[in-house]
Amino acid sequence: MKKILCLLLTTILASGCRTSQAPANPKSNVRAKAILEYFQSLEGRTNKCVLSGQFSNFGQGADLRLVTEIHDQTGHWPAILGVDYAGRGGITHGAPNQAAIEYWKQGGLVTISTHLYNPARTNANGGLRDKGVELDTLLDTRSETQVRWLHELDQVAGGLQQLKDAGVVVLWRPFHEMNGDWFWWNGKDPATFIKLWRQMFDYFTKTKGLDNLLWVYAPNHGNKTTAYYPGDRYVDLVGLDAYTDFVDTNHIKGYAQMAQIKKPFGFTEFGPHGPSNPPGDYDYLRFIQGVQKDFPRTVFFMSWNDKWSLARNTNTTELLNHPWIVNREDLPKGLAGSP
């Protein structure tokens, strides 16, 4: 198997025009390295250079129904399946992992986020949108908050370990939209946030030995998109979350700053209109046309679910048929699933 994966790595490198960069975790496994090399090879291609993606659901609701709908409508499977470990009443990875493993076995890539529960709460549940949380308390070895925080990290790591045992590489997207003001980890002192990111990185990679993660830094589009960047040694891919009909630099802010980071770039969440009123009638061709014109470093995207999704809007077949788009069937053989 190692010979096959090494050959895959060599093929990927030869097909791209960018210089490869080592993964953030120097002990990343061979499959993770191959997938990172593949993402790095996409920039600068003139076709098959942007991976399609679709978020499924949170916690117990995660499954393959939405991507199956997309396939039934378009004849294509998205290249990337997204799930989230936030469940009803706490972290849950049973259903998300089941969906992730199944999609991986079918040849698809997997990205995972977690809408983390606020560890400053003594009941350990909820608090996603709490204000006034001091991130320093999560780092203070004398605090009860850190005890609860490490317990939460252990729960998440347990799910990621199951995926490691199943051979699944995860595009791991923690603390998303950290430059916003709606989650408890949002809008904090950048230096403290960076310490928290690095703590999670070290805990997962060194203490827990999770060598199957590729780390994704994903602020919301807008201001301070790079202020919270934890450094090249702690990140493998970068992206922006954006909810808008208009895929241009007048409506999606912060790309110029993000494009300076020499990591593969993508739209880590995308949805038409604001999150309070998605229309269900968005022309998804506008997305790829905007990417071609104004966001040339883009090599992947993930549409959000429900009315933002590829299954609920228009011209999704045309989008997934676009020469720039990479769907699951277009991924190199052996990149995911059985090599």
C-alpha cells in the first residue's frame, strides 16, 4: 500500500505547478500528505481545479441524504462531504462519523467542524453564542474551565480517532469565523486566540497522536481575516465563510489578505443571501463565474445545507458540469477510500 500511495504522491506533484509545502503536522500520515499535495497541485490549472463540497448536517442529523439528492438531480457526487460534531446536548460523533466513513469509502473527501460548547459554563452544554468568555481561562491550568475544555477536546479527539482507525483523512476546521462576534470564541484578542489554536493543535497532534488531520483556518469574510492566523506551522489550508448572492470583492471582503498566505484557499462555507433568509432560487453558476473572475486562488468550496445547498437552488447541474469543477468521480483514484 505504501508504494501505491508514494506513486500517487509523485503523480500529484507532477500534475501541479506549485511547490509543495510540508504538512503542519510533520508526523502526518501518508494519506494526509497525499491529499494536501493534491490540493496544492490544483492552483494554476486551467480545468478541474475547484473541488465541490456540500455540508450535510450537525450531530445526529448528519447523513448522506443531501448529497444523494444532489446526485439524483445532477448525476454528480460532491468531492467533499461536510459534517459537524455539535449534537443535541453535547458533542456527538456517531452519525457524523458513520456518514464520513461511508463517503470516504465511496471515494469522497471529508471535512469536519464542531460548533464547540462553551467550557466556561458549569453545565458543559450550550453557550454557543455566549458573550464575555475569557479565552485565557481555557489556557489556565489552575482553572475549572480548562478541565471542562480538555474534556471537550477529549470528546472531539475520540471521534477523530475513530476516523483515523478507519483510515479517513479529515479536513479539520476548528474555531471557524473567529473574527466575527456571534460565537463565544469570536472577536477575542488575537494573541490569546492563537495560543488557544496552538494548544488544540499540540493536544491533538502530539498528545493524542492524530496524524490524519489537515488543519483549516476559516475566518468569516470581512475585517481582520488574517489577524487570527496561527502561523504556517499550524495550518494546512485556508478559506473564507461567505453568505451572499454576489461573488465579487465588493461583497466578499478580506480575500486580498488571505491570498497572501501561501496555503491552498477555498470557500469553507458558502450560501446565497444572508443566513436568516435564504431564497432557494440562487443561480449557482454565478458562484463559479465570480470565483473565476475575482478569487483565482480558490481550489475548493463547501455549500451550506438546507436552502443554501446545491440541492435547493438552480443551475447546480451546470455548476457541477463546469470544466473548473472537480466532483467525487474526478478525484485521483486512491486519494480517498481504498488505494
